[in-house]
Amino acid sequence: MAACGWYPDPSGARGRFRYWDGDAWSAQTTLDPRDPPPRGPSPLNGRRSDGRGWAIGLVVLAILTVVAVVVLLTTGGSGIGGGGVKEDPNSSTPTVSAWDETSTPTPTTPPPPTSTGGVWVNCPNSTGQGDTRQHAGRVSAAGLSFAEQSGYSADAYFRISMVCDAHATERTIPQGGGYWSDLSVGLISFADGFTDMAQTAMQAMQCWSMTYHPVDGPPVSLIAGESMTITGHDAWHIQWQINYTRGEPIPGEILDVIVVDMGPSADYFGVFISCRPLGRPDFDASINAAIASLRVN
């Protein structure tokens, strides 16, 4: 199951986030996924008061009313607030400090977003450049490449804002209603602040999910993060499953992101990104073959 946290609003509103508590969505939304979790039960969770709190409150109020009437009758109206206490006519400066409406509350700093879990992050824009020349049989970005797969066309449009020098192939999903499977490589520049391989892989996965895939609910993390080696270079692999529930022509998709350390002389990570439909072994075989063919020149 996905970790608790803020996710893009499943209603589809861009820029708005709703909290997933592990069982259900919150009623509250936010524009800043760094906000703390919402307080109190949410109507979307199906939790409702049984009304006993209201009943107890009404009984207490009735008792206090009777007591007040008795005091007024026995003191001639001077028993309440007696002892020379003057009425405070200024509601903005009440005599009880706990209700001081004029002071400025101390601001609280929201917790920083984590590199894993449920916090959704904005997809940054790459400042990197590059347009690697392609050669028959392989798809390349600088020194990272994979073998072309049968059924995939090289004339694919692919863009994730944090990736530069991106090159992709795609394959239409039969009876997929316009959905397709992608295989792509690109570069992520250190100059854009990406220096940690695992964190870069997580943010690339979030950007990949947000850019081209509907968000019906929190993704299922099939591979939360595992190290691997691509021709002697360290790499980090993340895999998510996204389930569709709004009548899409496919039940969902599996997304892969592999970030590769390109060596000490490179000022960028290499990245492999793919997506495929759920329950289609032929697409699974193509993606697995492409991953197995990854290499750093």
C-alpha cells in the first residue's frame, strides 16, 4: 500500500492535493503538499458522530441555565460578575489573555518533504542541453542506451520537464483507447540540483506519473527502490503500479524509472523511463528485454 501523505487530488484538479491516511481520502485539500496532515476525522472516511456528544452538551447547558436563574433570583442580579469587576466593552482586548485577538500567532514551519512516501513534489524544469545522434538498433542519450524493441516506433514524442536530451520509442496498446507504452532514455543535470541517485529516481517517477498518467489513487510501490548495476555503473530502480478506476480502457499501468551514475567525468545522471499496461505479458517481455539491454558506453 502507498504511504500516508498528500497526493494529487483524485478529482483531477491540477495543483491541488488531498491527504491519503492509508484507508481513505481526506475532505481537506491543500495547494502545498508540505502542509501537515489534516486534523480530525474526515467525512470522506465514512466516520460520523453518533450524536451522543450533542445530547450531553444539551443536558449540561440546561443545568447551567437553572443555576444561573437561581443565582439571579437570590442576589438581585448582582451575584454574577460581582466584586467590582468592570465590564470590558472592547472585544478586541478582552481581559482573558487566552482570547487575545490582537496578538500575532507564532508561525509554524511545515515539516520538510521526504524523498520517499506520499509527498508529491513539483516537477522542475531542466536547464540541460543535448540531442544525441541516434543509431539504428539502439536508443541513446549521451552514453546510456537500450536496444530497440519489436513493435516500438522511434518517432515518439516524449517530454518530462526535468529530463533533457530525451529520446523515446512507443507502441500503441491494442484496444487501449489511445494509451501507449513508452521506452525512453534521457539525462538529468547535476546543475539542476540532482546529486543523489535515489532521490532523483523518486522525483523522476513522480514527474513521470504526474505528466502523462491519470491519478485515481495512490500508486502501489512494486519496487520502492533497489540498487542495480548497468555495465559496471551503479544505478537505482523504482517501479510503481497505477490502477485506473474511472472506466479507462486499460486497468492500469506499470511505470519504471532507472537512474544511472554515468561516471566521474559526467555532470549528469542517465535515466531510463518506461510504462506498460497491466496484465499484458507481451508488453512485460518488451520492457524487461529493454532493461536487460541497458548499457553505458
